[in-house]
Amino acid sequence: MLNRFFKRRIIVILISIFTLLSCKTDKETNKNDSLFAINIKTQGQVEAELTAPPFVPKPVGKRKATKLTVNMEIIEKEAEMTDGVTYMYWTFGGSVPGSFIRTRVGDEVEFHLKNHPDNKLPHNIDLHAVTGPGGGAASSFVAPGHEVVFSFKVINPGLYVYHCATAPVGMHIANGMYGLILVEPEGGLSPVDKEYYIMQGDFYTEGNNGEKGLQAFDMNKAVKEQADYVVFNGKVGALTGENAITAKVGETVRLFVGNGGPNLVSSFHVIGEIFDKVHIEGGSLINNDVQTTLIPAGGAAIVEFRVDVPGTFIIVDHSIFRTFNKGSLGMLKVTGEDNKTIYSGTQSDNVYHSEGGTIQSMPIDANKKAVAKPTTLAERISDGKSIYNKTCFACHQANGEGLNNAFPPLAKSDFLNADVNRAIEIVLKGKTGEVTVNGKKYNSVMTAQTLSDDEIANVLSYVYSSWGNSNKEVTAKMVAEVRSKK
Ligand code: HEC
Ligand SMILES: [Cu+2]
């Protein structure tokens, strides 16, 4: 009968639905981990230990989930890229990569992000360990001299990248604004003897690799992905010679490896070692017996191995020209007894030397001559140029051409040339809200510049005398008048 036929159909359908549902429950057990984590109650409050690379804070072990306060300060500072070459780094906590943050599943992180008053730019932070808009970027935009606070609960275990996400994002990352945050599972990662923090990054400089002096960021090379330097831990030689990481024969080593990019992916490899374990992409899946692991830009991996023989093990990006010509070369020095069964050959510390300049030496202190205060207009303009290259160029670019949709041009700017007092006021007090420059609209933030009246007069005189502008002379007296108003 038709009726019975339908009944049978219904039973079959019910059975299939049941089967489907039970499959789904199986799959959802994983998800339930993070659901479970959301409901973990925290106990007490502690301040997070933060470390500069290559070191990491102590393991969480059996610690219960807690309220974890992270105090991180953004610092913009000039530092050595390689012998005789310096770069204006933007950093989370004063190092590249930024301070390592170590948490466990269920922790409630209260993040205090401070932007040092001497910094020139606003910044923020996007933590890949955060579940929420922009990974925190939406609530962490912070101007120089300010501190923002936001909170999040870490619910997925793993090794995560954090980075600045302020426009132009690529430039902030290219200048060193990235680091790692580790979320350990309940009960912690298995204990090992040595743990280290390594992060790769690519840098784009106006001069080519090795060209001496303070090198400015080069936007064109960054867009074309033509890196001048590819390095571990922010500079050539951060992990070589005296700075090499160390272990003893028989010890287990865990490397927390990240890649800040901004552009390149890393083929991470340790010459003469096989990774016993790799937490692929920093997640929970573990692969064994790996030679080279791929670390995407904005990604990470945890690699673990036991060192069985002594010697110097070279850490590389196996995209090998980067290693021997651009800087991505580190060293793990292992001391202890030979094991002729595992390896019989001669050991040497000098097998691989970078063809680039990895020789360590003290940075040369620039001859600091007492400079007389500039008086003539020409002297003031030349003083203004050096202020411009330290203070304004990051946004308005070296030739005043600005950056599309982010920073208005100062070159041939109708806005600038129309009103000198307004220009003075912008440099003195900053500017937000819409402006139209040469027919294009910009709506962003220029932070107030902490410059003296003389410095503002000189930098504006330089700007007015350059790039087809009106040649207006700006004096300290004019600046003082604008400053005294309100
Ligand atoms: C943090 C990036 C930043 C820095 C550093 C910066 N500016 Fe600006 N500037 C901006 C932005 C963004 C605007 C547009 C503001 C808006 O949208 O309201 C702007 C606008 C201007 C304007 C008016 C618009 C125009 O193009 O004529 C002038 C003049 C100016 N800046 C001069 C300077 C000078 C001189 C310095 C260095 C002393 C400087 N700025 C440093 C970001 C910056
Ligand atoms: Cu930034």
C-alpha cells in the first residue's frame, strides 16, 4: 500500500538523519574544546612575564586559568640592521620581534597597550589569538603618549602571530611590528630542556643590501616584494656568533618560530637536524620527522627535536639566497660528547659563513659635534630637512608625495599653500577629520608633533621651499603666535 511505502520511507529518512547527527556530534567534539574553554573560570590576577627574543617566559605548567595583565609599550627606535647600517624600527616592547606573550587556554588577558610619548605615529595591535573584530585592532588604536586597555579570553590553544594593523598596514609590519603569543593547552606543553623564540621578517630599504647609514623604508620595493634583508629576530646576526642559541647533547629543544613577513613565506630548516615533532602552522596537529617546515607570513610553527651530536647547527630559510645574501642565518651551538655512531665526521664552527656581513662589532657612535643653532634661511631649511626625514617622512614620504588614501601630499599641496597659519596649527596640534588636498579627500589622523617653535618653523620652511611649493618662510615667531592662541 502507498501508506506503508511512505512509512518505510520515513523510517529510512529518520535513520539517515540520525546517522548524520551522530557524525556531526563527532565532528563537534573539537569545537566543544573551545566551547569548553569559554566556560573555564579564572582564578586570581597576575602580570604576564614578557621576554625579548630569543627567550621565552617560563612554561604555564599546571597553572589554572587566570586574569593575565599584559603591559606592552610601543617604542620607535633606531637600531642596527647589520654592520654600519641602521634602520628606524617600530617595535612592540623595544625588540623585533616584539615581546613574547605566554598564556594558557581559558586565561582572560587584560591588554594594556602604551604608545611611548616620544613616538611619532599612532599604532594598534591585531592578535591572531583573539576571537573578535580585527583581533583587537578595532579597540586598540593608540596615539603617542596614550594607553588603551582591552580584554579577551584565549580559547584556542596554539602559537599565534600578533602585529600592528594601522594604515599603511604593510609599512607598520615591514618596520618590525610583529611578535608571538602562545596559548598553551590545559596542563601545558610537554616539558623540554630548552625553549627559544625565533621570528623571520623581510625588510625593504632605500639603499641596497649593505649600503651604509640610516636606511629609510622603501615603499616601492615592498610593493614589488623585493626584500633587501630577510632576517631572524630583526637584524643580520641576531642569532650568530656570541648570539647563537645553545643546547647540550641529549637535550630536547623547542623552537617557537614565527614569520612576520610582511611578504615572504619561510622554508624553515635547521641544517643537520630533523624535527622530531612539528606543530604544523602552530596548531594542534603534530607531524613527525620533518626536514623543512613552511611558515606562512602571519603564521607560526612549533618545532621540537633532541640534539644528539655536538657542533654548530645552522638555522636557515631554505630559500637559500636569502640566507647567504640577505641575512636569514642563525646558529644553534651544541656542546657535549661526540657520538660516532650517529655522526662520524669532523665538526667545525666555520662551515657556513654568510656571504653578507655578519661580523659583530660595536656600533660606531656618530661624531656628535656641538652644532650652532641655524640662523640664515638656508641653514634653517637644511635643519628642517633633517627634521622632516626623522618626523614627517614616515607618513608624507621622502618627496612629500604622500600615500594614496592614507596620507595627503605636501608636494604642490593647494591646502598647504593656501594658509600658512593653518599648516602651523596642524603640525602643532595634529589634525583629524576630512581634508581635501589637490582635489582628493583624506580622512585620517595626524598626531600632534612634539617639536619646538624653531623646529616647526624650520621643517615648514623646508616643506614650503621644496617640491613646487610657494617658498613661504615660516619663523619661530609665527609659530609662537599660533601656539599662544587657545
Ligand atoms: C602619523 C602620520 C603623520 C605624520 C608623522 C605627519 N603627518 Fe601630516 N598629515 C597626516 C595625515 C593623516 C593628514 C591628514 C589629516 C586628516 O585627514 O585630517 C596630514 C595632514 C598634513 C597637512 C595638511 C594637508 C596637506 O597635505 O597639506 C600638513 C601641512 C602636514 N600634514 C604637515 C606635516 C608635517 C610638516 C609633518 C612633520 C613635522 C607631518 N605632517 C607629520 C599624517 C602625518
Ligand atoms: Cu604600527
